Amino acid sequence: MTEIKSIVVYTADCIGNAANCRYPNEVKITDEVSARQAFATDMVCARYKKHYRSTANFEVANALPGDCDNDHSEIAAEWITPEDIADLFADVPYVLHYSRHHMKIKGEKSARPRFHVVFLIAPERDMERYAALKQRLLEAFPFFDANAMDVARFLFGTEDPQVIYHPGVAPLNEFLDDLENEQAFAGMGHTIPEGSRNSTLSRIGAKIIKRYGDTAKSKELFLQAAEQCVPPLEDRELENIWAGKQRLYVKMRKQPGYIPPDAYNGTVSVVWETPLPFDEYDLPVFPVDALPETVRRYVLAVAESTQTSVDMAAVEALGVGALCSQGKYFIQGNADWVEPLNIYTVVILPPAERKSSVLSMMIRPVEEYEKGENSRRNAGIIESQIVLSRLEKEKRSLVERASKGKATEEEVRAKAAEIAKYEPVKPLRLFVDDVTSEKLTSVLAENKGRAAVVSAEGGIFDIISGLYSRNVNIDVFLKGHSGDTIRVDRIGRASESIIHPALTMVLAVQPEVLNGLMSNNTFRGRGLTARFLYAMPKSTVGSRSFSTKPIPEGVRARYQALIETILSGDNEQEPISLDDGAREVLEDLFNEIEGRLKGDLAEISDWAGKFVGAVLRISGILHVMKYPKDSMFDSVDRETMENAVAIGRYFLAHAKAAYSLMGADTVNKDAQYLLSFIKRERLTEFSRRDAMRLCRSFKTADSLQPVLNRLCEYGYIAVKPQEPVSGIGRRPSEVYVTNPAVLNT
């Protein structure tokens, strides 16, 4: 057995903060007192570089977490309890912590046992082996949450932690190894003395029934173990212990992802499910709680009224906030780093998702403001037209007279200069629909360098890509995002410069619109794809209700008033600063992303390279929507920046999926490539070496393994179950089997 040491975890300086990534405090758990200390704040089970939680920063761990929410069943008898954990993991040191939702209603789920279990493991410094150990735990005990198994997982603390400290004799690694070693089950050669007979047999019985199920072989092994008891236990006691294990096994069988013992031990074939399409993704929902209250309430009301995903309204609300704030403010990251407050957003959804309806509701207050402002300007617009008409008439007259020698060239030039300097009152135009680059440039020039493209059709991508014209100038879209000067040259007019242009795009398109954009040099080659914030909400089609709650008038009125307040401000490029807390959060994010650009973000490095700047912009937009009258007088605080980071992480996850949709995910492309060979050769079974011979494009096993993992993940292939290896020696190479559904299509 491995020498047992304390369980080491790392805690935050906060509690209940999903956006936090700093865990600087080491806590050694040796008893319930230290366990309560560990769970009094949010915590992680690994040490990370500079104490900043991220996959790329993983250094070492001797603790491994599992999360049990019992969401698999509404029947209380099928819920896993702390007592069951003690049965199953009797040998393993662990601490069990009742989570913040323990025995409370959570969403649509009734109150039930909910808890975390942090196991002792042998110290692990390899991130991939650590991840593999988590996967082994999940495969063996599927009641642990599959969504809580990432290497950088954190656990929420509770204000009054309720914990159970469970000492043991072997780390989790050894315990899981035992499940593959038949000799470990019966405890042969070890006397079980009086005083520990019940507990020892309970422990052994739990492992046996987990491995072999409620079978005659299990009962036989259990009784073999019972023969080691000195003195022997009565038959009645043995039956009671075994009956308890049988009840535990019933619970285990009800778990989603449960593998029957015969399949687990390699005696039957794989049980297949329908393969997932390569364009389906498990993506997070927009963190709507990160939005200011007025915006949040309206977003939720719109989603309810239209029966659409909250993501769509939330992302578009952020875009509308940018539309209103752009050109009025900029945000100061540090002394030499500023960002404007405009953003490009695109919601990606199939037809019939009510994209136009939601966008109309979100943009309507802007339309109303624009309409009202133009009504107020109407007299001035008419007067300006009269004045310009008169001036142009006077210029034409001077030109004619000069041709006859009755006027000088100086008089003509003076009149032309007068016309050029005249600033007419023009209609306010805050946003346009699909528009050419030339027309958009004019709109920017006429509206103090501010404009927005708002559309639920996606035709703007066709325009930008040059579908309708070979001579497309996309500089306005590039510079409109970055704020670089745009120079406008017009025939017959003096050149104009749009200083610090601010362009926002709020788009909702069908997935087909984005297909193949990565191969279009206009988009990725010029850096346009990297400027968009992507959202791919889950469809609500098929689950919508006819009777819905209308948007409360108070909620609608407060949202409209907020938009009008921001738009009516006469600010011109006012700075917004960060307080120390916000700057610290931003710096931590920068360090994290910088370390990932050559790691898990390499496939989208062009997008990820702009990610921190996008988060900074989002923090400024949130700040303005939170303090519409006093934005420049207050600094962005830690909470606002943490909310911006939470929203940013949502966009990061969705950007990966969008880039895959657009053809940037090489693993997905390679997986489909290998799958085509599997289908062509009708391979029912193959090894990794076979796959490399089949597809010569894979030069190394390391380049092939992610592809095989992706095909397994999506259900196209599976690792063939093999007999467990006893004793020492090298494990046999993995063999893959193909889902019959793949070969039948």
C-alpha cells in the first residue's frame, strides 16, 4: 500500500464566484476541521502555475474530485448517498462535502442528496494521466457528473461547510487498479480479526458486486472472503451484509452510463447508441446573471415571450449596448492600451428559430429613439437642404460668370470652400441592414463615425465575400472594429477622414451561412472571422408553448429608458478606467490565455489573440449599461470585470464550435476523413497501426490518437473490451470496433 498523506487542495479568497481563477491558499486535509477549512471558500484539487486555474497551468495534484447530484432519477431509493460512498470506497481516504444545493430544489429537480467527494490519489504531475484517472473513475462509477471531470475543475464552497472525513489505507489509483485484479477481491491469505469483520466484509462485498454484479460468482467470492474471518460470522450476519450490497448494486444499475459487469470484463460486445453528427456541440448557456439587472430582466422576458433560447436575446442585448455606447466612451486597459466599446456579434441558428422577432424586440428602443430624434431635427434638415441648394446654385452661377470673364477663379474657389465647410443638419441613422462597404462608409461619415449593421438575414457575409461585386473593400469592416482612421475620397468633394470610427455588428444567421468561411481568404486571411463573437444557442423548436407570458410593461419601459439614456448622452470619446480589482482579474485572464495560445487554443489562435481585448470591451459595455449617466466618473470594478470574463468564456466555448463549423477544427475534419476509409474498407475491427496504414496522412501515433478519441466520443467507434490483465506486464494494444450503424449507411 502507498503511504497515506494528507489530501492537499487549494482555496480561493472568495466564495460562490464562478469567474474567479485564483486559488493561492494551500490546505492540507487531515481531519474534519481542516476539511471544513478547505470548503469554507471555493477550491480546486490541483496546484496551478501562479495559482491561476487553467488546463494549461496544471502542475501537480494529489486530490481528485467527483460531483454527485443524483440527477439521474426522481426515485429516492435510486439516489446515491454518503453511506453508499463509504461502502464503495471504504479503503480510500476522502472528504465528502455537502454542496450548496444539498437537499434543496435545483431548477426543475426536487431536493435530494448533492455532494462533492475529494479522493486522495498518488501525486500526479502529468495532466493527461490526471485526466485519464478522472475518466477511469467516471467509467467505473457513472453516478459522478460527467460534466465535472475537466482538469481545471473548481468546487463551490459553502458558508457553513458540512463535511465527512473518511480515512483509508490506499489512494484512489490503487483502488481502481484493484477493480482490474481479481485476486484483490477475496482478500485471500489475510485473516480478518474480530472487531473488523463486518466493515472488512462490507468493503470487500462492495468491490465484488461492482465488478461482477449480483451473480453466483459474486456470492461465491464474498463467501470465500468470509472464510478468512476469525472467529467466523454467523450466516445471518453474512446474509445481511450481502443484502446491503445487493441494494447498492440496484442503485448502481440505474445510473446513466452504467456498464454491465460482463461488458466491463470483456465478455460481451459493446452496446451502441446512435452516433452524434459532427456539427452537434455541448455548449454552455449564456451567463445571463452577468448582465445588469435592467437588461437581464428584459432578456429573460423576451426569451419567455418568444419561446427562444435566452442566449439569443442576451447576445443581442450586448450588441445593442455596444451600439449605444460606441464613440461615446473608450476603456483604458493600461497606460498604452485602450479599446473602443463596439463589438461584432453573430448568433448562429437554423431556420424557424424566430431570429427576426427577437432581434426586432432588442433593437426597437433604438428605432424609437432614432425616430424621435429625426422628428426633432426635421426643421433643421429642411433648412439645411434649402441652404445647400442656394449655395450650389450660387456656385453654378459663379462658374458660368467666370467662363465669361465676369467672375474670378478665386470667387469660385471661395464658394466651393464655403460649401465644403457648411455642416448641414442630417437625419440620425444609428444602424443599417445589409449594406455595401461604400454605403456603410458614407453612413459612418454622416454620423460622426458611428454606425451599426443589424440583420437577421446574413446577407452581409455575401456582400463582404464579394458575391455581388469583385471589387469589395473590407477595410471599413476591419477598421470599423479596431477604430483605425478611414479616409474617404469622393469625386467632386474634398477628402474626408473618419477618426476613430466605431462600427458594431449584431447579426443572426443560419449555420449554412458560415460553412466554409475559413477557406475564404477575405474572411480569415484578412482577420475578419477573428473579430466576431459567436453564439450557437440550443434550438427550442419542438418544445415551445403556445401560451406564453407577455413582456411586463415595467420591464419593457425600464429597458427602453436605459437605451434612451445612453443614446442621449453627449459624451465624445470619454475614458473609462479600471479599479485595482478589475485590473487584477484582467491580468489573470491575460496570463491564462497567453499560456493557451500554443496549446488548446492553437486552432483558433487568431480569434483567441483578440479575446482579452474583447473581454475588456464587454466590461466597458456592462459598466455603461449599469451606470448610464455616470459611466466616466466610476471605474469598472472587480465584479463587473468578473462578469465580463464569464461572458467572455461563454463566447470562447462557442467560438471553438463556430470555427469547427467554418472548417477550422482539424480534428473533426481528420475524424471524418478516417471515418470515410473505415466505411470504404468496411472495417468492423482495427488497431491504431491499421488506421495509420490505411491513412498515410497520419505520420505519428500522437497525431492519430485525438482523431480516434473524437470518433469514440461521437459514438462511431469504441475501444473493444478486453480481459483484465493480471500480474505485471504490458497491457495489450487497444483494438477499436466500429458501430454497425456506420457500416449500414
